[in-house]
Amino acid sequence: MSILEVNNIEKHYGSTKVLKDISFELEEGQTLAIIGSSGSGKTTLLRCLNFLETPNSGSIIVNDEVLFDANKSFSKKDKDLRKKRLHFGMVFQSFNLFPQYTALENVTLAERLLAQEKEDFKQNKKEILAEIDEHGKKLLARMGLADRMDHYPHQLSGGQQQRVAIARALALQPDILCFDEPTSALDPELTGEVLKVIKSLAEEKTTMIIVTHEMAFARDVADTVVFMDQGVIVEQGDAKQVIENPKEERTKQFLSRYSQS
């Protein structure tokens, strides 16, 4: 059963069409890798899924719930957008951690803010916050950062910061975890740290969408690969088939620029 259905999504900026008739599905527990040249629309697609951008047409459905339908009215109120975004956990390429907060505070911030909206928050504040902190500590330990919880972002390496960002994205237990080129700001050694974490999440059947330039990683970890070029999906299918034996000429040309180990 599909956990995500993306139907005929388009995104325009003035007369420029950045996304053109994008459609795909994602099964629960599977990993989808999106590959393509810079400017092909990959990041814009993720931003539309997370409602950081509003598509001009199409629909987005998660667990049979229509989150967006261009043919119907769409509320841009913060409260409504926040509710929709809870379905997606977003990990950005530049970490986007709050510099004034520790690793643990970064991970627990969203959960703490949402907890304040609960009716029983005032009378059970101490217990609720303690539970949130314990959850955050477990997530950081899962990321191999049990000894870095009280460190601020500037005290962490790039790989450590990205692992904090992954823990933060997992904190609200999203339906789908989204990565926007999570290793592009890292050197090779730190890239390996982050890819190892993502691979372990895939083995645990975490549902994920990963925009990446790591072709060997996409081949070995993803179930499905989507190749985008100039705002359209050129080819999609089984990860190994698309990476090792692409059918479309544009896919072949793109992959010829990458060495696959």
C-alpha cells in the first residue's frame, strides 16, 4: 500500500516551470532516491512535499489523507501548515541547527513547542518535558552522540551536526523522512558517517526520500530511483536497474559523469 502519492505536481516561478507533471508513489518502509543534475527540480520537489513551497497544480496524499489538492482551497495558516508538515521529517544539506541551543535542545525543541498546545500541559509540565528529554536522549544515542548532547553546534563536526539534524527530524515520528543532499556539505570521511546512519534507517524500514549525488549509495540502499532532468521525471524504477542499466539516453548521459563502485 502506498504511504505517499504524488500526482501531477507542477511548480512555476513566474513563467519558469521548475516542476512539470511530477507523479510517483512510495510504499511504506521503502526508500526512494531522487537523482539528477543541479537545477533539475529535486530540492523544489522536496520543498513542495514539506509545504515550504506551494505547488501550482496536482495533489499530495499521505496515508489516504489529501494534504494538498490544487483544485480545492488550501490554507496557508501556520497552524494548518504545521499539521501537514508533521507527516514529513526534513533533513537539510546545511544542517539548519539553532546555534544557541545544545544538540539535545535542537532535537527536543519542536516536541516541546507542540506539547504546550496540549490541554494537560500545565498540570503535567514536569512529567511531559522529562519524557520529551528522555526521547531526545535516546535519539541522540541512536545517532552515536550520547556524549555530545550538551554540545552546541559550533562544538560539533559537520557529520555530528547532520546526525543531530537526523535525530531532530525523527523526533516527531514522521510518516516519511526526507533528506535534501545530506552529505553535500561534508568531506568524504564525514560523509561516510552520515550515510552509515541513513543506511541503518533503511534497514529498519524507515520510509525515506533521499535527494543525493551519491550514486553507489542510491544503488545499494534505495528501493526505487527517480531521475529528474529540467523539471521532469525522465526515468524511474528499481534502483539497481536505473543506476546500472538505465533505459533513457538522458539518464545514461547523467550517470556517465559518476563512477560507481
